[in-house]
Amino acid sequence: MTSLSTHVLDIAEGKPAAGVDVSLEVLVDGEWHPVGEATTDANGRVSELATGLVSGMYRVVFGTGDYGNTFFPGVHVVMTLDDAEDHYHVPLLLSPFGYTTYRGELSWQS
């Protein structure tokens, strides 16, 4: 069963970004449909945003404006998932005037 998690880090403050709303959407027939939503915990993590994902195009939406980032009030990360994979981890590193994301590993759960 394919699942997705995330981790948001405030690299300007050097701490986890707690309280960031995160949602996952899937693209079906040219329209985005909600799949899951959560809020980052005290460690900036959402350990399971969604499970049972099928192959397709997905979008993770980070509500960074409510966290206090006025320059990037929302970050949308679009990716293609393959349900042959067990898990995807998509972290977000956030600063007031920039962000980066990548496909991460779940080594913190080991």
C-alpha cells in the first residue's frame, strides 16, 4: 500500500515548523481532488498524510501563509507517484524568501 508523509523545517529559525496545514490532492480528468489533510505536529511532521495511493499525479499543498510566511503563503509541490513503491516522503525546507523540497527517506522511523 503506497503512502505519503512529510516534514516541514523552518531553516531560518533552525526548528521544525509546527502547525502547518498540509493537504494532498490527486489529478483526475484535469481536476484536483482532495485525498488527505493534516497539520504538522510539534516536530514539523505529518507521518501519514494518505495511504492506499494509486499511480498518478499528486499535489502536496503546504499552507505556509498561516505559519507566517507572507512571501510564499502557499507552496504547491506536484509529483508523479507509482503505486509499486511502498512509501514517499516529501520534506519542505522553508525560509522567509525561499523553499526547497526533495524526495526523502524515512530513516528517522528506523
